Amino acid sequence: MGPNNINLISWNVKGISNKTKRYKIITHLKSLSCDLAVLQETHLNEIESAKLKQRWVGQVFSTRQWSLQRSQYFVCKKNII
């Protein structure tokens, strides 16, 4: 990819509270050289959210809606933002 391109992925993960599933998803995003990912329907509470932030090198932002099911997380590489 050129210097002005961003590899963007949107993924309905259908819950990543499970440690193994969360690890596999983060590992897969890294293998795809993902610059920015939108993870939908994460079902993460505050404790699990912190664990996601520990696994990803870069920024993690969340949008909390009225239910855990509808929460989304944006994960970005360090050099994007």
C-alpha cells in the first residue's frame, strides 16, 4: 500500500469476552497489517475492555450505547492518530 492509504477493517465479532477469541482476533488483525479496525458487537464490560487495550499496540476507542451488545471499539496503529 502507498503512503496515503489506510487498511480499514470493519468486523462484527459477535462477542470477544472470551480470552482465546479476543487473542485470535487481535492476532488476525495484526497479520492483515490493519491500520484501523472497527470491532462491532464486542459485548465487553469495563474489565474486558481493559484487557483488549493491553493486547493492542496503539490506540483503542469505544462507543458505548445502551447495551453491551451494541458497543463498538476502534483500534488503530500507533502511527495513525
